[in-house]
Amino acid sequence: MISRPAKLRREHFSLAIEQEQTAFVPFEDIAVIVLNHREINLSHPVLSACAEYGISLFSTGDNHQPSGVFLPFLSHSRTNRLLRLQLDIARPLAKQAWANIVRRKIENQAACLRLAGCKGVDRLESYARRVRSGDPENLEGQAAAFYFLQLYGPGFHRREERWVNGALDYGYAVLRGAIARGLVAHGLHPTIGLFHDSEQNAFNLADDLIEPYRPLVDLHVRKHAAVVEGDLSPTDKAALVALLNVDVGMPQGKMSILSAVEYAVESLVRLFETDDSDLELPLLIGLQPHRLEC
């Protein structure tokens, strides 16, 4: 995350960040770059390297919220075949997959309330058990209406201009871009969703898959909401980007959000290729950063 004036250029296999001093970061070690200052200049080779190495490059607007993301363009060899499979998916299969996504989202919302010491866990767990194919009762919406009030207090509304909502929007936007990066890297087209289908949304599929990941951002924001007000600071934004390295539970074991996204997207590919609606989705276990074990 770059929050001060800088010039970015490509130096062989590394990103050179020219400020008071020049820092060099290997492109292969970068997953996401966030440009968070109006006086940042970058060269065309930097953009080419981002595409080559599968790096998501975010730009922020005047409000310092992510306003755009640069992604590789159809870089996968199976893109055409997977696009046809996405377009031809049977609706019952898509509805089953969406139910699995909603169920895990509500389960993670319940886990978020438990980890935050809030009431309402039993009610959300009941909602999760009742989710049916396609979620015809809109239990996702019912759960969200109840959940946010328990987490952030009576009278909370997502449209209010306050630190909590700014932090939620920032964290969700970073997650969304990271998921879109994973979709493109595996040959899926992020515009064609399972449930979301807006003609004006280029990230419908990312907006489907993001749902079980949102409670991680919610929990982080809850932990800091009582002591922070006003606008998001550079430290706040850096902490939200760093959530991509927090551990979640997956069938393969604990792993970072970025790694979990890879497995989730691979299971989404299997959905289209083999009609397997049992997606591999994250389980919220806390806010512990991932540690490499030697």
C-alpha cells in the first residue's frame, strides 16, 4: 500500500518504489498494490508486470476509497471454454451453490458475533440451518438485518457516513478485488455470476464469492470501532489490506485469505466443469495473521 508521493517503475523482476529512498520488491512476492495518493506516477512496464504476475492494482478516488482495479486480461488458456460453461450452467445447480454460499456466510456471521462477545449467535445459526436451494426466503437478508444491529448497536445503518461504514467499504473493496484476481487467474469471467446478475456490474461472480469472507472485515472493524472515529487513516487502510493475510479455516487446514480464495475459486471451476455444488468456503476463526511454519 502506497500512501505518499512516489514514482513506480519496473526494475528487471522487481517493482522499484522511488520516494526519499528507493525500495525494491520482487513482483512474484506481490498479490495486491493499493495506490492511495494523488501524486503517484507509474510506468507502462509496471502495468504490464502486474498483468504478467497476476497482481491486482487498486486506485483510490478523492474520498480515498478504492475506485478502480486493474486485472490481467483473459490470461488463462481455458477462458473460452469456461466462459461457455458459465453461461450454460443449469439454474438448479447455480441455486444450490448460492445456498451453500449463503449458509457459510451466515455461519461466519454467527462466528463473528461469538468472537466479538455479542448476543444473537443461536438465532443466526438457526437461519443458517434453514437455508434452502436459491434461498427463496431471503434468509441472507434477514440474517444481515439482525446481525449488523447486534454487532454495531441499535440504530446502526450501512448508509451513514461514519468511520465504521468507511472501513467496511474499504475492506470489502479490497476483498472484492482479490477475489476478482483469483477468478481471472483461473479462467473464470467475473461478470457472469451465480446469483448476482446486474448488467452494470463487472464483478457479479466476485460479489457471489465474497459473501462468506465479509464477516472477517466486520470482525476487524468491530474490534476497532469503539476507539476510532472520523476519516480512515493510512494506518486503518493498511490494516484492512493486511486482512488478506489473516488465517481462516478451510478443508485443507488453516491458511491465509489469499490462499483460501485460490482454493475457493478452484472449487468454483469444478462447479462449472463437473456440476459439484459443494464449494470450498472459508470458516471464520479469528483475526490471527498467517505464520509460516518451519
